[in-house]
Amino acid sequence: MHPRARISWPRLGLALAACLAAAMATGTPANAQQKVLRAVLHADVRVLDPIWTTQTIANIHGMLVYDTLFGNDAGMQPKPQMVDTYDITEDKLVYTFTLRDKLKFHDGSPVTTKDVVASLERWGKKDGVGIRLFSFVDKLEAVDDKTFRMTLKKPYGMVLESLGKTNSSVAVIMRAQDAATDPQQQVKEAIGSGPFKFAKDEWVPGSKAVYVKNADYPSRPSSEKAESFAGSKFPGVDRIELVWISDPQTAMSALINGEIDFYENPNIDFYPILEKARGVKLMRTGTLDSTHGMIRLNHLHPPFNNVKGRQAMYYLINQENFLRAIVGDPKYYRICHGLITCGSPLGNDGGSHWFKEYNPKKALQLLKEAGYNGEPITVLAATDHATITPATQVLIQAMREAGINVDAQSMDWGSVVSRRAKKEPPAQGGWNIFVTTTGGVGSANPVLHTWLGAACDKGLFGWPCDAEVEKLRSDYAFALKDEEKAKIARDLQTRAMEQVVYIPFGQWDQMLAYRADRLEGIVPNTGLVVLWNITKK
Amino acid sequence: MTAYILRRLLATIPVMVVVAVFVFFLLRLAPGDPAAIIAGEDATAEQIAAVRGKLGLDRPILEQFVVWVAGMLQGDFGTSIFSNLPVGRLILQRLEPTVSLTLSTLLVAVCFAIPLGVLAAWKARRLVDRLVMGFAVMGFAMPVFLVGYVLIYVFAVRLGWLPVQGYRPLAEGLWPWAECLILPSLALGITYMALIARITRASMLEVLAQDYIRTADSKGLATRRVLLLHALKNASVPIVTVIGIGIALLISGVVITETVFNIPGLGRLTVDAVLKRDYPIVQGLIIVFAAAKVLVNLVIDISYVFLDPRIRY
């Protein structure tokens, strides 16, 4: 017999099992006892400066790390957050604000009015609403460490709404040294006074962003009802991990399997599966629909430099066709023939008569009357967007049905975003039409809804140009009474529809999905997800 | 041999230069503008132009190229346009998941495919052979994402044995690391199993027809010994070549697998950077991938010397 020892299989098995157990034991995470909220949002955090970019995800990051002077409630009324008390003079020209006690940045330094003034000035140089507000500001000064004063040149009615607005760049308060950064350059640190501290050392761009509870955050009293960005606000969990899962199928499976707790924007196709999944709930994000569809025409080039040519396009729009292609289930969409969000306080039917008829033949006839002779109409067709791609295809089909010569240029959304900024004629790299969406909250206010503007060269892509529209937007900003505001909103929408600032193709709601067996206290909000106040069982 | 290795390493320099020139200029020719993405939905053309100016993207392309190459020569891959973090750091953060996935996939593929290929060759034109080749055809035909979704549904969602997604570093423990890699490795490995199994079978069939194998059989050697020691060793050169090609193919394969299983590796970093037009990241990654491919080829070439003593450099 060979002298070599024989293998004992039972002993080997036991040894392997012991190794495996040891390996599993070493895998216990250090933060196992902490309450961790794992959330998948619509995008990953790549930019830390919410003023430098208008990306929604940068604003969500900003609202966790930084605090704001005011926060709008569900009715879009501004309510104090960092501000304790404020006073407005009778002539509406001088606003005096006093900050709350115990406001501290994450580095331990106190929040002073010097920080507030520097932050607002930076925001006022970059953000559209901020620029507009500051065009009426005569002086912004610190009275003392806790009190600051804003003096206006004339009584602008949107001061508090602008400070509390949540679409595009939010007016967050940074440290004065960070706010001194050129607004065209990114602030390198993310040190705010908000409910969560950003753990920069754990940040893996494109994968994970981590936020830890700010134990020093002076929460607003729980007696104030938490509503959108207003009212009670506190860090409800020890740690928030924003995990970026780019594949929606995988994100849905991870939620069902309990690997994540919160999924901001599941695909509409997945709603029936999520409705049946154990422990998972779908939730409406607010009282307004989250998304508003828009077809933007280029006013600089034929045939859409002629108002008749633009109006012709209304005859190609049957919103039901768009919404069925994008959403499918009527439970989640709404026909809306207005430019101001339907269902919002200012939503109205001004100009809705343009949608009374779907008639491709008439569309072509009107286009011909506007001078169209069968030249190719360049449509920027995004190929990689969940909603814009199908909406563009519906539009192209309607245009072809009318006999319009469509030059559909397929490209990824990043290329559309780049190309739509070109003012050259379509044959030289420009464009005639692109499709996009905007948020329901921003679109509910004529001033905050920047796509409603018609400021010619200074406006957004498509460059609509109409002095009357701009005058009405300005009038709205100075209106002080609700009835006056409602009348101006109606007149504005009527005029903007007549000029075809853009063509709406309906609105729909994006549900969020979460583990109802683990989470409590979610504050619904349309547009910008609210992650504070959530507690974990 | 040392001279050969040095020659091969020197030959990588012109390769890398060509890659650098191509990747830089092709990226600039492609449509898309990071400034427009950064500036956001509501930015005017003037605001986009301002962002472009601050990022230095309005400078002449040649000037941008010289700045990038000068940085590269000093080991600086540049800074991400979006996150403002060094590209080198971003690549290092993502290296471990991709290397882990690549190695585990290779391990799975080689461990299953070579025995299956040998078995198929030994039992050529019989039922076992047909089953193995049927599996190989299926492995080629099924897209990775489909296999991935099926595995997730069965083993994670229905049975709950393994996680749906994510990656845990090896430093957190062997099992947490391994459990995240099992399903992705299987999903990605099936194609390579099919490829390696087919090549192993073909190569083995050729060797098994040789006279010396007949001689080994005739002198009464055990079948296992004939197959593994005499036949497989001599059939190994094409198999190793295919494994080498497989490593290069894996680099593209991990892009989909990392997306489906949400593994924060280099593949996902590449896709995200391309979609966001984050030029410095894409440039840095292409250089790293090119260098990896050149090195893998070199290692494979060197391994031939050990597998076949007739080969000399």
C-alpha cells in the first residue's frame, strides 16, 4: 500500500464549511445596526454643485446637503425653512429676513447672513428665475449675523416663490467661501447645513452616493405639517445610499427582492408587477402630474418662422395617440390642451380651441399657405429615451400621414441636447422640430415655466419671439391679487398658444415605488423627490 | 526570450499612440456636447457657450490634444468633466469589480468548457457530443442580457438564493464577494463556455486522430491518461489562443453584464461616460483597455513556449 495518507472526506467537508462560515462572518457590514435608506433615483449623482447645473439629480443632492430659506408647500405657497421671521414693507419694496437659531454648516461653522447673501448672489447670476429676481433687486445686504435685507427697485410679486422654488436650480445656502466660486465653475466641496452630510470619501460617481445624518440639524417643529418642501423637516434615517441602477428591470427586481427600499421612477410598464409584489407599494408623487410633454418648433427657419406654419402643426396632434404610446394606462395620464399644468391652480383652457380637430390634410394645406413646398423638415429623433422616443415617433407618423417630407434624424438624447442649441438652418446642422418634456410643478407657474417664454434670442431653444407673451409674463410677476394672476395666466396661455410657443401633447404622472413594510413618512412631492422625514422600521 | 519580451513591449508604444490619436479625434467628431448636458434642460445657448468656455472645450482641438497628451505622459489622465474627480481615481475605483468579474467568468468558462469539449471529442458523433454541441449553439445564440434576466428571476427573485444586483469588494469577505459574482459570471460565461468547448472539441478531435494517440491506446494506457496527458496537452495551443481572445471579448461583454447586474465596473463607467460625453474618462478607459489587450496578447504568446516546446522566439 502506498504510504500516502488517505483523504478523509467528512473532515474535508467540515473544514470547507468552517472556511465558508468564517468568510460569511467577515462579510457583515460595519453599518448593519444603522438605519440605512437605499434608494434608486432617476439618475446618478455626478455633479455636486446644484447651481452649476440644472440637472434634477444635482438638486436632489443639493436639497439633502444644503438648506433653503423657504420651501414651497403642495399648493406652491412658500413657507419659511431657514428663515425664522420675515417682514415686508407695505410698499412691497423691502424684505427683511431673520434666520433661525442653531443653524450650522457640516464643518461646524455657524450659518450667517454673509453666507446667505453670497449664496443668493451666486444663484442670481446663474439660474433663470434668480436672474429675473435680481434684475429687480436694488440692494441685498446683511444687517447683522442673523438678519438680512433685500431692497427692490419695484414691487416684484415673486420674491418668496423664487426663493422657495424647486424646479431647475434651487436657491440653496452654501458657505460664503464656496459661494464665492464663479457660477460657471463647479463648487468642489459639498458642505451645507441641510439634514444630511455628504460622505465624499464613499462617493463612486456612476454607482453610489452616500449621505449620513446631520445630528446637529435643527429640525423645524413637528407641529408644522410636512408638505413638499415646507413644514417639519428632519433626518429620519442614519444613512442614505443613493444607489445607481441604470437598468430599470434590475432596479425593479432589486426592490421586489428587498435589496433597495425606494425606487423613484419605475417604468410605467412595470406598475402592474409592482402593484402585486409583496411589501411593495406605488405612490403618487404629488397632487400635480409630474410630466408635461412638449413639441418645440424652431421659430428661426421656414416653415415655422411663419405663425401659420406653426399653427398648422396643431392639426397633427391627437394627444390620446401620444399618451397611449408613452403611458398606455389612462389611469396615469391626462389630456391637457394647455401650456400651464392642468390641475394646477392656474391651469385654464385659454387657447385650447386649437386642438379641436385632428386633420392631417388641413395641416398640409396650412403649411403650403405658409410657403412650404415639400422641403425636408428636420426632426431630432431621440432613440434612447423612455418617453420622448415614442412621442417623437407618433409625431413623425402623423407628419408623414399628412404628406410632409420628414427628415427624421435618429440620435441619442445627448446629441439632441447638443444639436438643439444650434441656430443654423436645418441643412447646415440645425433643426426644425424636437420633442421634450418638462416638470409639472415648474409648468404650473407662468414665470417659473421658462419654456413658456418668448424672449427671442435670449430664450430657450426654438427661440420664440413675442413681446406680448413677455409682457404678460412680466405682468404676472408683478400681480399681487389671485384673481389678477388667474386672468393674466389665461391671457398669457391664449397668446402663447396662438403664437405656438410650443405644442403640448398631454401630461402624465410618474409613480414612485417603495417598500411599505420598511418605510414610513414619505413626503410626496412632484418633481424633486423628498428623502428627509422618512423613517425605517 | 527577454529580448523578445522587450521588443514586444517597445512595439506597444506606437500602438498606444495610434489608439490615443484615434480615440481623441473620433470623440471630438462624434455628435454631442458635455456643456449642453451640464447646463441642463432650461439653459439658453449663451449659457451653454459659457459652460463650454469654462471647461476649455472651445479651445482649438489640437491644443486640447497636446494638453491631454502632456498630462498622460506625466501619468495624469485628466479630470472628469462632470464629477471633477481625477480620471485615474475613477478608473481605479472600478477596476476591482471588472477584474473580479472577468476572472470569475474565465474560471467558470474554462472549468466547464474544457471538460465538456474533451468529453464531446471522446464521444464524438454520439449523444453526449450532440448534447454538448447543442449547448454550445444555444450559448452562442442567447444574448447575455436575456440569460442574465432569467438567472435573476429564477435564483434571486423566485428562490432568493442570491442577490439581484450589486458588488461587494473582496475586503468585505469572501462569501459576500462571491455571491455577487455567481450569477453575472454564469450569464457572461455561457458564451465563452460555448466558444471554448467547441474549440476544445475540434482541437482534440484533430489530436485524437494522430498516430501517437493510437500507439498510447494500443499499449494499454488508461483512457483518462490518454485524453488528459497525451491529447489535451497537445491540443492546448489553440485553446489558450481562444481563451486569450476571450479575455479581449470579455471587455466588451462586461459592459452589458455590469449593466444588467448593476456591477460598478469599467464597462458601466465606459457606457455612462460615452452617454454623458465625458471625454477625459472615455479617453482614459480606451487607453487602459488597449494596454490590457496588448498585455494579454503578450502573455498568451509567451505561454505558447511552455505549452509547445517546439515554439521558440
